[in-house]
Amino acid sequence: MLLLCMLALAVGCGFAALLRQTPSRGRFPKATPEWVNTLSTAKYRPMERLLTDVDFNFVGSQPWCSLKMVKRLRAQRRHILRMYLRCLDRDFHRLCDGLRMVMLSSTQDRPDLAVALFKQRVSFTIGLALVRLRIAMHATDWATADIRALIDTLHAVRDQFQQLASAPATAAV
């Protein structure tokens, strides 16, 4: 029973953190085709290895390293990953808002794209909440965070934006 209560509390805290860190409208500039063309998902690839045990095991195996140093390194890596997640979240929402504006200004109705965008937003939000929960659990050595799915979703939305923005039937953003 106690474990179930702790799990519910952890999930609630995770969702509260997610809602607190979700960017509000107007906090970032509009997504223009020029910005989308320069947006590279490669800048988020270092996130994939920030919490892997390879570096922690290597540093921990050194004779000059103490357990306190490894714990501090792990905490710093979690902090860096959270900063990356804020940027990833901001870029994703900026892309989604830009794609929505392109869809609204388009002369062609695309309900299939609207449904796909909605599904990607839901998937991204849930994935982000799970990654944040795993980061919190990483502090207790319970889990590692895999963010590949978030980066892949950002990449898919970017490709949709580029495809729709370059379509001849689309009005300028």
C-alpha cells in the first residue's frame, strides 16, 4: 500500500513538473521556414548518453575518485539533461505552432495532418513526462532515461513542416 501511494505521489509530481515547465504561448518566436531549415535534431543527440553508466563507471573506477564525486557528476548530468529537455520542448512546441499556422493558411484542407499532429503532441507530452520521471528515478539508481523517441518526434514534425511549407498550394507564413 505504501509503495502504491509513493508511486502515485511520484507520478503526480512528475505531471506537476511537466505542467510547470511546458512553454506558454508567445514565449518563443514564430517558426518560419528559414528557422525550420536551420533546426537540426543532431544538437539533441548528446542527450542520449548523458545518463549512461559508461562514464560513471569509468570515473568511479579511477583511484582519485570518491563516491561523492560520482554522485555529484550524476546530479550535474541530470541537470544538463533537464536543460536540454527544456530546449527540446520549446523547439517542439514552436514547430507545432508553426505547422498549425501553415495548415490554417493553406488553401488545401488536411485533416489527416491535423490528426497526426495531435497524436504527435500527445505522444511527445507523455514521452516528456516519462523521461522527466525517469530522470527523477535516476537519482535513486532506479532507471535511466531514453530520449530517442522525443528526438524522433521532433524530427517528424520538422519534416512535416518543411513538406507543407514548401507545397505550392500553401500561402506564405
